[in-house]
Amino acid sequence: MVRALVGVVMGSDSDYEAMEPCLKYLEQLGIPWEITVASAHRSPQRAEEYARRAKARGLRVIVAGAGGAAHLAGVLASRTTLPVIGVPLIAGQLGGLDALLSTAQMPAGVPVATMAIGAAGAANAAVLAAEILALADAKLSRRLEEFKHALVAGVVKKAKAVANRAKSRSTGRRGRA
Ligand code: RP5
């Protein structure tokens, strides 16, 4: 069995779907992960224990996704020297702004690298975790380079598609005249 390097923790099982992009990107980049649920409010001891044992278990980065009054990433960060990446999720009535502020506004000395709200944030948590791990992993660093090249290629493809659409639009207009 491959030992997980990234621990993904969610405040609730209801966060699973929102955090799936994180798992997808970790897999794409070839990074072994594990996932669990621990709530800063409903099970603070479980959250604390997870963070306290994470490094000794071989984890190198923790990703924490939570919605609402999202204190999970901060609580985990208070109990470990591993980098903690927080993903604010949409839960309840405030569209994730509550989770964004709760995750980002940490006191000095206890950093949480806070991502964008929702799917983009979940994906970026995986990419940032990869960038941290790649500092000591040349193969992963190359995979990240490829990943970034693929992003550029995707934009070039979109630019061509848009140019073609615009071209057919102006050709059509000329045809009508
Ligand atoms: C947060 O409250 C969780 O991270 C979740 O986003 C939200 C709602 O949790 P459930 O009531 O669905 O368990 O702690």
C-alpha cells in the first residue's frame, strides 16, 4: 500500500462532492492521498488528534475543506507544523463568504493557505500541495511543469475556437449584406 502524503480532511460528509476536484487533481499529479471527516466544532478532539499525529504518520501536507463557520483548517494548523491548506466551501446562506473569512483570518503564527471558495479552491489545494511536495521531488516537479503546459495548451485551443467562431460570424454577416 502506498503511504498518503496529503491528508484531506472535511468538516462533514456533505463536503465530499465539493472536495472531489481536490482528489481528482491529486490523482492526476500522482500524489497519494487519504480522506476523512473531522469537525472543528462537533469533534474537536478528533480534529486535534488527526493534526497532532499527521506528520509522524508520513503526511506532508494537510488540506482542510469546510463550510459555514469554517474553523477546521485553523484548528488543524494549531496542532501541526505541516503546511495546512484551507478550502472554504459553500454551506448555508452566505455563499461561502463566511467560510472564506473564517478560514483566511488567522492570527499571526498560525498560517492557513486559503484557497478560493468551492471547486476552484479544492482543485488549487491539490496543485498547491503538489508544488510544496515538488520542492523535494524532481519527478513531481516535472509532472507539474507538464500540468502547467497543458493549461497553456488549453487556453491556446480556446483562443483558436473563439477566433473561428468570430470568423464564421463575420462571414455570415458579409453573406447577408
Ligand atoms: C461545516 O458545516 C461542514 O464543513 C459543512 O460544510 C457544513 C454543514 O455540515 P452538515 O450539517 O452537512 O454536516 O462544519
